[in-house]
Amino acid sequence: MAGSSEEGQVISCHTVEEWNDQLQKGNESKKLIVVDFTASWCGPCRFIAPFLAELAKKFTSVIFLKVDVDELKSVSQDWAIEAMPTFVFVKEGTLLDKVVGAKKDELQQKIQKHVASASA
């Protein structure tokens, strides 16, 4: 299966091209995309990163992306990111939901909710 090597992990996007490619892949596969807008200097971002990696292993039908707001300023501006970490939930190009802050429970609940609605 194509892209199976990417299942179960958080994919970092370092260029706008990579970002656009991943969004397009998600749209074509109609998968839920969870994007972690993060920053290297952000303590809560470092705190939640291992948890996000665990979620990526658990929810293999979801595409997990990571965007450094300093590295891809234009992408974070496009999505109106004002605080880190911010997690956005996207499906077929539509913003479904957002979690601002390192809130493990809320993050996991929203992923479960959107995965359940996607498979319904």
C-alpha cells in the first residue's frame, strides 16, 4: 500500500511544497488530517509531542502533520495560528475543529470524535 511507511507517525512539513503535498494526499484519501502547529522554543509543544506520536500510532487512519510556525510562517498565517501548540482538524480541505494548548484529553477526544464521524 502506498504511503504505508508514513502510517503511525507524525510527518514534519519543512516547506510549503511538502505541506501542500500532504494536504493534497489527505484530501484525495479523504482522511482526517490533524496538524500540530508548533515552535522549537515552545515548552508545552515539547511536552505534547510524545503524546501526539502515541496518538499517531493509535489512529493509523489519521494523517498527523507537524508545522513549525517559525519555519512556515505563511502556512501558520493562512490558518490564523496565534498560539502554540494549536492543533487543527482538516477533512477534504475543510477546517473541522481546533484545539489550542497542550490539552491531551481534549486532543484525544476530538480525534476520536472525528474518526468516528468519518467512518460512520
